Amino acid sequence: MDSLALGADLEPEPVVDEHSTVTLFVNGEETTLTVDHRATVLETLREIFGLTGAKKGCDHGQCGACTVLVDERRANSCLLLTVTQDGAVITTVEGLADGESLHPVQQAFVERDALQCGFCTPGQICSAVGMLREAADGHPSHVTQPDDATGPVALDAAEIRERMSGNLCRCGAYPRIVEAIEDVIE
């Protein structure tokens, strides 16, 4: 039998490092950490940072329970690999408040009782904050009229519902969620 048949002359497979070092700015704090290439931002926030506001709902980007702000834009953290976010500024529901003062959207949710079980609430709040910024920056939605896209978009109930449609509430708190958001824009 020749040595090739026994595998004696084969080169060993190179060891591939499946971890990378990234720097994230989470809720105003800079942190450099080494993460598995497969880790999502959601997993990193929950397991490494201990920030459990963002929830793992569908794990497919369809329910919005994991919504956070990445560089001030809303994003489904279950779909983002942490290694792709090197240098990103990530804000979770825990980072919206200013000390003891709640963010206006958080305060409106409390005042309007815009939640029931609370599972979706952190994602709803982060999505609302991002949505308000998008509308102020003139980003259109399917409801926005073409003439409205030149500047800030007026947010009526239909526009809010459309823009928040990626965040599901299994309890059906939608009417109060819309009212809370309307309170912030008044």
C-alpha cells in the first residue's frame, strides 16, 4: 500500500480562527471584545452585555421584538452578525433614558399604558424612536404621498401604523402604541 493511500503525505487542515475582535459603542460605552463569527448582535447584547431588553422572538427578523438602534437607525438585532458591526453605535431600550429621566417615547408608553405583557415593548419603543427620526429625515413609507417626501413626513395614525408594521404585539396593544407615538409628536 502506498503512503498516499494511508494519508501520510497529506497536509493537516489549517486551523481557522472563528473569532474576531470588534469595538462596539453600546449605550454610550465603548467596549472591545472578541466574538464568535456566528454571534448575532442580539446574542451579544443579551449574553455578553447582560442587556435583556431586546427579546428573541422569531429569530427571523419578522416580529421586531429584537429591534435596537444601530447608528441611529432601527435594526433587527437577530439578523445582524456582531462581527459586521465593528465601530457601530448601538442603542438598546436600556440606553434611551437620560439618567433617571425616561426618553419621551418611553414616558408616553407608560402614560398611555401602551403595553400588556411587555415582551414586545422594548422593540416597539426602539422602533418608534427610529421611526420618528426616519420621518423627520424625510424617509417615505408606503403611505407617504410622493409630494411629502421632500422634507419631514407628517405622521398621522395611518403613517405610524405603516411604519411600525414590522413590530408585532401578540397582546394587541396597537391602539395605545399609536396613541403614545402620537403624544410624542404633538
